[in-house]
Amino acid sequence: MEHIVFDIISWIGLTICIGAFFIKDVFWLRLATLVGCSLLFVYYSHIAIPQGVISNLLVLLINAYYLVRFAQARKAQKSADHTVAPTTALTTQAE
């Protein structure tokens, strides 16, 4: 029974990773790849295949890094949108 559960995890992870190729939005593409590679990482860890573990771990970490950068940029953009620029008074010189 345990073998079937890990096979299902691997098929779901593979399906998500392949499905990510059809996603155009970068955020959702990275998120889908992160989830798919996480599931494949669990599967390859269970069946003890080092190449699968290492490759999925690397792709997982790369996508996690870019998702964190995306979140930081979004937060910075939100804070920039909410800050009010100081008003400057226009001065004219009298002749």
C-alpha cells in the first residue's frame, strides 16, 4: 500500500511539472514547479535515487529563491505606491 501512495505522489508531481510548461504567468509557473518538484523530491527520497533527489532539490530551491524575490519586489512596489511624494511649492521671482 505504501508503494502505491508514493507512486501517486510521483505521478501528481510529474503532472504538475509538465503542466507548468503551459503556464504563461511567471509567478504561477514558479509556484507550480515548486510544488511539483517538492512532490518528486519526496518520491525520489523514498526510493533512494540521489540524482532525482539532487536535481529536484536544486530546481525547488531555485524556484523558491525567485518566489521570495518576487514577493519582496511586490512588497516594495506596494510600499512605493502608498508613499506620498512631498509637495513642493512653486516659487516665482518678482521682477
